[in-house]
Amino acid sequence: MRTDYWLYVLAVVCFIIAALPYVNELLRLESTMSLTFTVIFAALGLIFLILGYSSRPMPVISIIEAPKPTRPPSPPPAQPPTAEPAKLEEKKAKAKPEPKKTKRRRKKA
């Protein structure tokens, strides 16, 4: 059994004993003794009550961590842009003009 329950029981017993001189006429104590008796047992009851409260098991708070965000896959390394074959041909045509076809003259002999 948990210890805090026993401390609560002791606190209740002390509070009952502290109230006895005022409830029971059979205990005829002097007024000073009655007051001292009540204060001592009321203080003990309060101490046991505080000890029981402080020794109770604390609720366990479970912290659920969010999953770590995964990095998106890195993009493939950059490759030089490749031109389409038709565009390559156009570039070659612009770079080197074709020689004109001209008729060759015969040399006179």
C-alpha cells in the first residue's frame, strides 16, 4: 500500500483526537491543557496531511516527440544543357556558311 494513504489516515486520526476535548465532556482537562492538547494534535494532523500530499506518486507526463522531418532527396547534379539535334544543325549552319557553287572557267590555252 502506498505511504501517502497511511499518512492521510494518521492526519485524520490526529484531527479527531484534537477535537475530542471539545466534543467529549468526559475529558475534563484544564483550559490551558485542553488548548495545548488541541493545538499539538491539530499541528500533527496538518504535518501528516502535508507529508501525505508530498509523497503521493506524481503523474507521469509522456512527451511524444514529433518525428524528425526527413530531408527531401537532393536534386541530381546539374548537367550542361544539351541542345536538340535540330538546334545544333542550325548553329553549325550559321557558324560556317556553305561555299557558293560557281562555274569554273576554263583556262584558255
